[in-house]
Amino acid sequence: MKKIVALVISLALLLSAQTAALAHSGRTDANGGHNCSEKSKQKGLCSGYHYHNSGTNNSSTKSTTKSTKSSTSTNKSSSSKTSTSSKNTAPKKGYTTIDITLIVNGSIVPLDQKAVIVNGTVLIPLKNLFDALGANLEWDQATKKITASKGGSTVELTVDSTAALKQDKPLTLRAKPIVINGYTMVPARFAAESFDADVDWDSQTNTITITTSER
């Protein structure tokens, strides 16, 4: 009986010592542990440097988690900015499309390609305009030169050049003819006035009205 009582007491003391060793008081360093004091060593609470909370460094774990989240957030932000920057660096076309109404001798002329504005000048599809004016067209693929004639009047234009000829007289265009989606675009006013037509531009309704003398 005495042996059993002694055994029970010994087990109780052992468990108490282990619990105390895990939960005794004392300041911890940044790693969540510390060195035992002389008093703690004498009481059998610890024997050297050790951690609390079963040796788990919660502070370090939380710090690592925050660092990982911060890194992920930074990467997402960087990716987003790169994407935006890429969009902003798209090349400019050099012209602005505009919805206009073209009226020649009282009739609305449908356009195969939207009109554009270049250097403040409205450009429209050459074929639509010259067909409506009754002019004949010739196209030189090698030189990209356009020759339009009507009656005794002739005008010459060249794609991507501001140089033009009217009755063999050199002229300089405010905007050079360009090709958009396969359509040659020319300055509307110059093309119309080349055949002595009157041209009116209504900026309120974006309407070009052209009237020829033989109407």
C-alpha cells in the first residue's frame, strides 16, 4: 500500500514539473524563447534556452504569413500596372474617324468607309466622291498616283504625299491622301473644288454639301 501511494505521489510531482517547465513565467525574446534563470534551474523548471507554447514560434509564423501575402499583393499590383502600361503604349493611327453626311447635288452619297480628320481636314473615300461628281478615275499601282478627269479638268493626287497637280499646276494639300481598309481617302474640299464645285461644311451636323455648276 505504501509503495502504491509513493508511486502516485512521484507521478504527480513529475507531471507538475513538466507542466511548469512548459508554462513557467519569464520574458521571451523575438524568437519566442529565453534562457532559464538560476532560480528556475534550481527548482527544476528548466535547464537552458527553450521555447514556450510547445516550442512553436507564433510570432514568426504570423510574420512569414504576412510577408507572403504582401509579396502576392505586390506581384498582382505590378502585373496590373504592366498590363495598363502596355495598353497605353498602343501606336496612334494619326487620324480620327468621324460620322459625316455627304450630299452631292441634293442627293446623299453613302460612304464605303467612315470619314476621317487629319490635321483639321476631312478625308472621304475618293471613289464615292468622284463617282458622285461624274469624274473618271485612273490608278497607277506602281506610283500610287490617282488621276481624276472630268470635261477639260484633270487633277492628280499621290497616296502619302501632299504634292498634287491641277491642270499641271503644282499644289500642296493640307493633308495627304491615305489608304484605310483598302479605301483611298482624299481631302473632300480639294477634290470637289478641283472640278469647280461649291463646297459647304456644317460643323453642327457634320454635313458636307457639294454643288456642281452643271446641276
